[in-house]
Amino acid sequence: MDAFTAGLLQRIRATQSDLIQARETGDDFLVEVEQAELEDLQRLAAEHGVPVSVC
């Protein structure tokens, strides 16, 4: 696994975790921010052929 792929997957995992935490605390604004970030990261992964799991 190259550095780009590893870094991207780490960012996706961190964003998934942040999204879960935002949902659990009821922070609707942060949920929207984290969801948008996750969608951007997933799009980037798809463009580069990096398989990811969705939370």
C-alpha cells in the first residue's frame, strides 16, 4: 500500500469516527460537515481505485 492510499484510508476512518460521534452528540451542523467531508474522501478514493467500506 502506498502512502497516498494509506493516508486516504486513515482520513476516511477518522472522518467516519467523527461522524459517528457527531451523530451521538446530536450536533446536526457537525454531522453535515463530517458527512460532506466523508463523501468528498469517498469520491477521491473512487477516482483513484481505492476500495473503502461505508459506515
